[in-house]
Amino acid sequence: MSAAVKEDGDTMLLCASCGIAGGDDINLKKCTACHLVKYCSVKCQRDHRPQHKRACKKRAVEIHDEILFKQPESSHRGDCPICCLPLSMDPSESIFMTCCSKYICDGCDIANIKREHEGKLQHSCPFCRKAAPKTDEECIEELMKRVEANDPLAMCFMGTERCNEGDYKSAFEYWTKAAALGDVQAHFHLSTLYYDGQGVEKDEKKELHHLEEAAIGGSPHARHNLGCLEGRLGRMDRAAKHWIIAAKLGCDESLESVKDLYKNGYVSREDFAAALRGHQAAVDATKSPQREAAVECRKLLAERERRDV
């Protein structure tokens, strides 16, 4: 016996295999892959599998794509915790504080340094106000305290430090722990390890998994790479979707890719215009007079260092 059930609000729910109704004594559980049907037991699920397999796979793919191609509200970088403006896609325009695992925009960092200089105050974290470490050893000590507290941002940062040292095995371990705790950037870093085969064996499936997790979490660079993968496979419609989403998050490379697709007829005028507007809005949201002043300050400091050399 098989039952097809339309799951409306007050409709009686039935086991898709035996047709028994759910109730106080019968706990029906959804098929976790497609959410289309319910079963009263594992046996019923197994018995119904031959009939359900095709529809299940089709719906599972649809659900996956619905999640994958949903436009994130913002990038994975989030906001500066002080000025509450979105952080720039350029990592050089923010600083990571090892004491509290916060990314602070350059505008707030420079403003804090200026405040301390004018008030002749001790240099401290702009966010938690803890005294700044004086040596690299103290920085690492602070960072490890955050790692031991299961802080995913600290784990991801430590993984990056180890990767820069060429210790890919340790980097993989830190990034794996951070990704398990939901860190988006850690997923992206893991995808690069699986692509390059550094510290791990090359694995296209795992690379794709981590790219998708990072993209869903709001990483424009992961999203851009997914577009490149789809483009190489000739699936230009999917590539276009990825690049448009990334462009609207402020990714310059993706905007250029959308522009090329528009020139070649793969993207409509309306979609290209929407990508342009979204990209400009994302970039403008990261700007402020304080941040622009910080950029000029950094330039002056860099010029002074070059002269001193």
C-alpha cells in the first residue's frame, strides 16, 4: 500500500509506504533528503525507496540549489563592531585584534590611535580596551587563549598563520575545527587546500563542498570560484547566477565576469544593470569619511617609511 500525501495545514499526514496516519502513538518522520514524504518506520522508508528514489533525488537537487543560489544579505566579513559599517572586501583595510578576536576597520583603528596620541594614553584595543601586546609572543599567547576558548575566528586566524609558515597540516587542522564551528572563511581556505593538494590529497568533491558552504555563508570569493567551476563545465547559466550574487556583495572580479557574459549574450541587460547597482551599493556601504581619512593616513605613513629607507 502506498499513500500520496498533500501536506497542507490540517491535512491528515500518512506514512508514504503503508498509509498509516500519524498520531500520539505514531511518530512520522520526514525524508531528510527531499522533505516530500513521511514514514512511520525505517522499514517503511526502505520498502518505499524504489518508488520514491527518482522524485527524492530531483527534489533534493532543487532544495540544494534554492539554498545555494539565495542572495546573502551581506558578505561573511560582517560589520566593524565599533562603527557598525560593513567591513571592506579588502582585508588590508581592517585589523584583527588577538585579544578579543574582532576585526576592526582601519577608520576606527586610526581614530583610536589618534585619540591615544592626543590624550597621551597607553595603546589599547579599540574594542575591548585591553592593553595592546608589546611582542609577537604576547600576540600568539592572546590568540591561543581565544583558540582554547573554541573561538572560530581565532582558529581561522591561527590556521592562516600556520599556512603562511608553510605548515599546511596544522593549518588544515585549525581550519577544519573553525569550519565545524561555522567559520565561513575557514571553509574557503579548506577549499584551496583541497584544490592545491597542500597538507591533504587533492579532492574535487571536498573542494566543491567547502566552496559551497563558504558561498552560502556569504563569501564572494568562494562564490566567484564556483562561477569559474561552472563556467569551465559550460554551465553558463549557473556561472552567471554565482557571479551576479558575488558582484552584488562587492566582488570586483565577479562584476567583470558578469560584464563578459553580458557582452557574449549570456546575461540580460536587466540582470547586468542589477549586478552593477548591487555592486556599487555594496562598495558604498563600506565607505565613510573616517575610513577615507584612514586610507590617506596609511598612504602618508607608507611614503614616510619609503623615505626613511
